[in-house]
Amino acid sequence: MNSNRTFARYISLSILGMLGSSGTILADTFFVSHRLGADGLAALNIAISVFGLINGLGMLLGVGGATRYTILRSQGQETRASQSFTLAFRAALGIGLCFWLAGLGGAGGIARALGANREILPLCTTYLKTVLCFAPFFVLNHLFMAFLRNDGAPQLAMAVMLTGSLANILLDYLFVYPLGLGIFGAALATGLAPVLGLLVASLHLWRGRNGFHLVPVRFRPAALARMAAPGLASFVNEFSSCVVLVVFNRLILGAEGNTGVAAYGIVANLALVVLAIFTGIAQGLQPLLSDTFGRGDTPQLARLCRRGQRLAGGLGLGFCALAWAAAPTLVGWFNSEQNPLLQSLAEEGLRIYFAGFLFVGANQLLAALLSTTGQARTAFGLSVFRGCVGITAAAALLGALFGMTGIWLAYPAVELVTLLLGRTRLAERSTARLPG
């Protein structure tokens, strides 16, 4: 299973799938920026922070349950493996319904809590209310994506995400331009994406190729916590995007107003595409790490980590160089009004912010390794620092000292510190050291 060919297959398919996921938000950003200008872009950037929580909970249950599923199957415990799926499925459905209710009754309050001011509040509320009505589909989509990858169907997992993404792009154009539905159309297109993805995922079940099944299982919080534990790092990584968006939006609103938030929207959404690639590497490697760890093959575990690190390191250098060379062009794609302040702020931000990708790949792989090898608590602690505590403190401190430049610097600074802390912690406590 862990040959070079298998490594390349799982990684490439996972990256393509995650690119599809990021493409849904990027398509919204592109069409909204061209149709509604800087205010629409600012409103969208504030509203989409809710995706960090929705996607994070989906990955918590998906990655956690699928990791547990793979380990149990590799040990011949088929019934317990399906119980992990059943627990994850029930929890995902319940969480999705809670988001749906919150969207119906409190979208305006959520928009204000996220930082929307009077000028963009109606746009934010419309987007949030629409998207949250589709929350059950978003959570279940992440769940099935993870289980498909761990059930020997990475191609179908990729197809699930790409189907939703391509449909979202087409529907974005249809709803925003010919039909003139504005930000509601963009949100509706995004919400329909996971619905179509789940239809594709159901092919695995209809063909009878699934190893996981809904089986009787007693729903106990302790059992759910144990099942989800390997997904904690993935949850924090995703939830951190929500925290970072909210904190940065509020800081930037104070420094540069709605135009500054729009500039951050451009940078953050371009970064989301790159981050999806590194997340794809970590998630594509996770089934291989889980299977290898379950069989007790420590040398192969080390080889897999080395391959992942080399790939992530090379990509990090490439993306950093791209940001420096192509910033004017990349920002110009979203600056339909040719706003000089927006262009200047986003170009500076892109070059500084993307320096963080020199370290992101190693941090993602470190979290995957720690979670797989039973060190979920350490992975969780590092992820909390990286995604919540460290980044918010750094943004506030550096922003106070250096203004917008300091806010941009917070991301690469925290990623570097996380890498240093993580390697030190792993060297001290882990029996499965990360090579290199």
C-alpha cells in the first residue's frame, strides 16, 4: 500500500480535491468583487469566516473517525470500525442541523459579531443566512470525503470535491450575472456545491464497495471524544481560519476601513488556495500513516514523512517566489474598480503573508504525524497556539507596533515559531520522530 506510486496517488488526488474545496470560496470572491466592488468583497470576507467552524467540525469528525476506522480495520476489527463511522455520521448530522437553525434565526447577530459594520451588514446577513441553511451538507461532505479516502477510494473523494467546485463556479456565474441575484446568488451557488458532492459520494454506497456501514452503537460522549481525537489538529487548523479572519478583519477595519478588509479578502482567499494544497498533502498522507502505524512499521512511517516534507518544502519556496513576482497581476484580478489603495495594500500583504508558506507544510505534516501516532494532545496544543492564541496575540502586538505591515507579518512569524516548538516537542517526547 505504501509504495511510491501509492504515495503519489493519494497525495495528488487529495490535493486536487482540496483545491476544489478552496475553489468554491475563490469563485465567490472573484464574482462578488467584479459585481459588487470593494464593499461586496469586504462583506464576503467577513461572512466566510463561518466556514472555518463548519469545515473544522466536519474535519474533526471526518479525519478523526476515518483515522480510527483505518486503524481498527488494519487490526481486523470490522465491527468497531463501522461503529466509528456511525458515531461520526450521527454527530455530523446533529451539528449541521444546529448551524441550520442558527442561520434561520440569528444570521444578523452573527454578522455583527463577526465585525460587519452598518455599510456591509445587509450583504453579510444575506450571505450567512443562505449558506448556513446548507450547513448539514457541508459537514456531511467533509465526513464522507475523509471516509472515502480511508476506504480505498481517493479518486472518488477527489471527484466529490471537484464536482461541487466546478458546479459552484458555473452557478456563481449564472446566479450573479445573467440572473442578477448578487451576493445571495453567490451564497446559493456555494451552498449547492456540497449537495452535488454528496450525490457523487453516494456512488460508493450504491455500488456496494464501502467497507463502512451504519451499525448499532451506543452514543456515549466519551466514545465520541475518543473517536474524534485524531481529528483535533485538523479541526483547529480549519477553525483557526475563522479566528484569524475575525481578528484580522477587526484589526484591519480599525486601521484601513472596508478597503483594508477588502485587501485582506484578496490575500486570504488566494492564500486559501495554497493552504488547500498543503492540507491536501497532509490529508492524503494520513491514510498511509494510519495504516503504517497500525501495522507497526516504523521505518516506513519515517520514509513517508520524509517524502511529505520534501514535497511541502519545495512547494513552499515556489509559492513564496510566485507571490513576490506576480503580486500586481494576482491582485488586479480582483480589483475591478482599479482602486489604488486596495491594490497597494493587497500587494504588500500578499508578499509578506505568503512567506508563511515556507513553514505551513511542515506544520501540517507534523500535526498529521502526531495525531496518527496517538499524540493528539500535543498536536492539539500546537494547533491551538498556531491557529488561535499565537496568531491573535501576534497580530494585535505587531499591528500596534507596525500598522498594516505588522498585521501581515503575524502569519509567517507564528508559523515559524510553531515549527520550532513542534520539532522540539517531538524530539523530546515522540517515539516516531519526524525525519529531516
